[in-house]
Amino acid sequence: MTSLIKDRLACLRAVVLRSEKVRHLKPFEGIQSVLRWHGLSRQLINRRLKITTIDDHFDWIDVGRYGIAWPKGLPVSRLVGTLIELWVPSCSHFYFSAPSDMREGMHVVDVGASEGSFALECLKKGKAADVWCFEPDSTLSSALQITAERNRLADRVHIVSAAVTKATGRVHSQRNSADPSSYFRIEDLPVLEQKKLPYTLNAVPGISLDDWADQNAVQRLDFLKIDAEGSDFAVLQGARNCLKRWHPSIAVTTYHHPDHCNEMIEYLASLELNYRFKVRGVVAFNAVPRPVMLHAACSNLRST
């Protein structure tokens, strides 16, 4: 039996038996997510891509409503996977799912911005006012700058070349030299110990969202997207004041650690901000199931 089949069976077992780690996931949603297949969507997106060369370091990939600067040598399949997460509502990793819906004029924070497709989707389709993009990898932040300029959005895409953390300071991470999007805080992702990849130790600046908001005199935050490769819960912990002040809608990945979903819900509930929650999808790594995404929004949403 292949590891993929074992992982899927582990997910089904966890959903049916109401495992503690997936207790906030509705059984029907969990079973659906295990059985979904996005192969056709992947093929359709692949056919839409038009690739040209920018320079020795980056290609330009026209995806339709916008273009993306993409590091040479990085598999285009990674971008296709990201676009599925943005364009296919049935995908468990889909960011714009109720209750954390995108609305016109929102001020967005994108933690783990990578190449910037989420930011462009917010600006082009969601008609957001602006997006603050946090990306610690220098290659991807450079690509993001090119993407913003070529799409004539440089005045609305604000790039911060730093990791977002619970407390401001240096962050020790492991980086896959063959894939800059695989960038993990070593203390936040035990799964790394079982991955046989060419990771190298690196240190980057880290900042909490509370400190960032104070330092930049931020006046509004409406939507918080987090895909921080294992630091997702730490990002929320370092945004306590932002959450209490602005009550932003939240779309955060929970699959990097099996306990993160429950910990995040308990943490947000403890702030007594009247957040309501929706958990989507289930996935297993090394036969340990965990939810994929947590969506949260306050019942009394603030517009300012």
C-alpha cells in the first residue's frame, strides 16, 4: 500500500471516528476533501499559461487577468497548485471561503506572500485597496517586486522582506535551495526532520504584526491571510493587538502542525471578539491527519 493511500485512509478514519485533531471539521466536508481530485483543473490552468523570459533569473507567466514573475528553475507546477488554491472554490486550501470573504476596499495583510498571486487576486478580482506582503525569501520578494511593477500595482503592493513571528527578532529557518517557497522555521515544523531535501540553515529578520502596525502607524486591517509554513499560530499570537483593534477576517493554513487548528480556535475564542469559525479539508503527513484551513470572521465586522 502506497503512503498516499495510507494517508487518505488515515484521514477518512479520523473524520469518521471524530478524532480530536479534526473535531472542528464537519464530517461531510472532511470526507469530500479526501475524495476530491483537481487533476482537470490543473490541466485547464496549465493550458492558460503563457511563459516568456524576463532575464537570466526570472520568467514572466501570463495567467490571464495578470502576470507573475517566476524564478527560473522553480517548477511551474508549484504556481499551478497555487492558482488552484485561488481559483477553485472546492479546493480545501481555497482562501476566499465564508466566513472570511473578500470585499471591495479591504486592506489586506498577506503573510507568506511568495510570488504574489494571492495579493494580485485580492487587488484584481477582489478590488482590495492595498496588500501588505510579508515574504522572507529574497528571491521571491524580488519576484514579487517585478510582479507588482509589471502589473502597475507597485503603489498598492507593499513588500516587507521579513518573516512574521510571535515576537520581533531574528528567525532561524531552513531553506530548500531548489525551492525558495519551501521556507520553514526549524522549531515550528517537526515534519522537516523526516524530509530528505537539501535544506540549509538561514537567519532572516522577523517581526510581529503588532510591532509592524505600531512602527508603520497602520490605521486599518480588514483581512489577514497566513500561510507561514509552520509559524502560522505564532503569527496569530503576535497579532493580538491587531485582532482586538480591527477584528480582521482570517484565512490561515492549519496543516503544518496537527494541533494548530484546535490551538488557533481556542486562542481566537479566548480573545472574546465574537469570531465564528469554519474548518476546511483534512490531509495527513506520515499518517497523522490534520485540518487544512481555518476561516474566521467576527459577527460584528468593523468597516474601519
